[in-house]
Amino acid sequence: MKGKRPWSGVFINRRKDGQLWHSSITITPLCADESWYYIGVFRELEQLPSGFYMPQERIGHIQSSLLKVLAISCEIRDPGIESHLVRVRDLTEALVRYHNERMQLGWNEERLSRIASASILHDIGKSGIPEGILYKPGPLADYERTIIEMHTYIGVDILEKIFNEINDELFTSELTASKHIILHHHERWDGNGYPHKLAGDAIPIEARIVSIVDVFDALTSKRPYKEKWSEQQALAYIEEQRGTQFDPDLVDSFIHLYEEQKEGLA
């Protein structure tokens, strides 16, 4: 429980009749009225035909690895995409954990990990956008921008086709989080984004988180159509867009997280 973070483990238990059974426990710290409490949730693990079970840690690793492979394969035309996707996933995880603790949201470990894992799929729909438009070095024409904006719908369509083929409950929760992120990570807090012009809390929280992370990484990376910004320039932009493009509470968490990470490296 070091660092006031959730802890998960697997136990082997014996019933009165001597039969062994396996259970997982997740202990989540909760701060209320300046005091820390601990909530423990036990789950009996379903036995596989061979008599073994798959620990939650292994399930999470498999899910994360498969989603990463899926994301990279959908954007294989871009040689630098893997590093971008991994950075987005890692920074999303850092932000969602920090925001959860700072705002005392009480999200469990499963939800935190799910958002981080799903974030890597945010732009899989770009695989359906022509390269001449996607990597155009100059400004986009109006019709080209309309085509680019279609990547949100294309991404959801790709995701649903793949998950329908898999049809495994292992990925059911990931499907919902991934769809929210893919479809809505270009929405704006003020309602001027796309594709549905959602505003404020109507935008799924997963998408609001990834929106900030994706923009920050895009600004601090060199692209065919732009030079790399410094981290300070990108941070200034994020802060400038507080309450217009981005969720103000998430912007505050992002800025605080960045400052604390920098202090930790100093």
C-alpha cells in the first residue's frame, strides 16, 4: 500500500471440505475527512478446465499487449507511431492516476488501467485516411479536413469489427472505454469540437483525458506539417486552452503532474 495506491493479489484458500479455491483481492485506499481508509474487495476466480486460473495481472498484460499490437498495425504507415502511442498510453496512465487521487474520485485499479490501455487506440481510424491528406506538409483544404475528421467514425467501425470477431468477455470493458476515446478525443470543452460537438461533462471522461495527452505529445513531436515545440510552449498552450478546448480540472491536474515530475527529476 506504499504511496497510497491500490494493491491487488491472488490467494489460494481451502474450504471446509478440503477443496481448494482461488480468490483475488483488491485493496483500495480512500481519503475522507483527512483520514485514510482501506476498502477490500474479494472475488472468487473462475477455474479453467485444466484446474488453473489466469491471474488478473496476466489478463491485464495480455489485454495491454494485444491493444498495442492492434494500434500499431492500424497505423503501420507511420514509422514513428509506436513511440507516440506508447507515450500517450504512459502519460494517460500517469494523468488518470494523478487526477483520480487529486480529485478523490475513488476509481478502482481496473478502471484506471482500462483507460490507460484503451488510450493507445485513439487514432486507429487514421488507417482509413489517404496518406496524401494525413501527412500533407501544408495547410489542409476544407474538404481535406472533413476527411481527416472521419477518422473517429472509421476507428469505431474498425474496433467493433475486430471485437465482434474476438467476442470474448475479456475485452468487453475495454470496448466501451476504447469507443469513447476513439470517437470523442477531438471534442472540445466549449462544444466546438468533432464529431458530435459535445460540451463539458457530456464528453466522456476517458476522451477528455486523452485529448490533453494527445495534444501535448503532438505539439512536442516533429510532424511533416510542423516543427517540434518545447515542453514549456506546449504547457502554455494547454493552460491557455483551459475551459475552452480542455476540461479545466484536468488541465490543473496535468500542470500539477508535470511540475511534480520535474521537481522529482531535479
